[in-house]
Amino acid sequence: MLIDQYLDAALLGLIEGLTEFLPVSSTGHLIIFDTLLGFEGPPGKVFEVVIQLGAILAICTVYFARLWKVVTGLKDDPGARHFAMAVILAFLPAMVLGAALHGVIKAVLFNPTVVSIALILGGVAILMAERLVPAPRYHQIERFPAPLALKIGLCQCLALVPGVSRSGATILGSLLMGVDRRTAAEFSFFLAIPTMAGATVYDLYKNWSLMNVDSALLIGVGFVTAFIAAALVVKVLVDFVGRYGFAPFAWYRIAIGSGMLAFLYL
């Protein structure tokens, strides 16, 4: 395998780690940079999905103490059980729709034109939502009512369209339903764990017969760089959002989406 492919895999892993928890669509960025780099990874777009698990592992590492407290408190701590319930309820809609529409999404929507349009529309939506955000009423995941968690999960389903952004859809949905910025961002992080783990297992199951040693090595390179980048960016994001909001990401989305459309069609 050419060294250029490993360098491309490392770069894509870096991009994944930096963008997974930003409201800018990591999958959309991977599709765009696949096109720009001419990267041909494992068939079935497995690379683009599986390396996201590296970023998710970073969340488990950074928030290990909190997650461990939830796991060990499930028996006796009502707050821990409520936390787990909220994450599970929010995960269910994307699990069902993702499995049902998996083939259509990969065949029809994984292309740079769809991503570019989704980036632009998502940027406009963020700017509009920032003006409509109500005063926060929910400040702890442990106090999320079940209907709120389920509604946030429905918002996450919008991100089945590449370019929408899973974190963007869940964070903005949370804000519009009265969750404060920091809690909305953190809930999006925790919700990513079952969502991306499920997507990875499902994708590997669907494409296992097409995998080989070269494919595994490429995925490994992207996985490691995604983990490192995500571990560095996740805490910075929470502080940045708490201070500046999401408007800077909206303008970035509009700029990169417009630039990619110009590259494709002009």
C-alpha cells in the first residue's frame, strides 16, 4: 500500500477528531476531503464510519470518571439511572431509522453535493436558532424528563443526512427545548457513544466480507489520529460554546459549503 494512502488516512483521522463534536458535520468533512484528496479507502465507506469510534473513545477517556460514576451507580443512584435512561431514549430513534435507511443513505446521500448543501442550510439554521433560543430550564442531564430526551433523539435523526451534523442537530434541538449550552454540548457527547458504536458495528457487519489487512491498517491509522485529535478538542469546545455560542460555526459551515459547491460546479 502506498505511503500516500496512510498519510491521507492520518489526515482524515485528524479531521474527524477535530470535527466530530463540533456542529460542522464530521462525516460531511470526510466526504469532502475524500473528494479533494482522491482518497479510496475500504469499500462501503466503512473507513469514514469506523474511525469515528476513535473520537468516541476519546470521550470515554476524557469523561471516564463521570461515566464510571453512572455505571457503578445504576443500582442505587436515581440520578445515574435517569442519566442512562435519557441517553438510551435519545439513542433509539437514530438506531431504528439508521438501520432501516442504511442502504439508501450510503448509496444516495454520501456525495459532496448533498454535503455542501446540507452544510449551508445547517449554517443558516444555526444562525436562526441562535435568535430563538429560550431561557434555559434544564441544567443537568440527570434531570432530563423522558419526553425531552426522546425529542432530542428525534433531532439527531436529521444527521442521517451527511452534512447536517449529529452534534449540531442534537445541540441545537436541546437549546431550543430549554437546555443550557454546556449541558446540551455534553449530552451530545454522551449520546454519541451508543450512536457511533452502533453505527460502527452495523457497518462492519454489513461490509465484513469486503475487508482485508490493508483496509484494517488504513482504518487503524485513522482511528488513532481521530482519538488524539478529539481528546484535545472536546474540553476546548465546551468552554468555547459557553463563551461565544454557535454563530462562528454557522459562518464556517456556510463558507466551506459554498466553497465546495464552487469547486464542484464552477
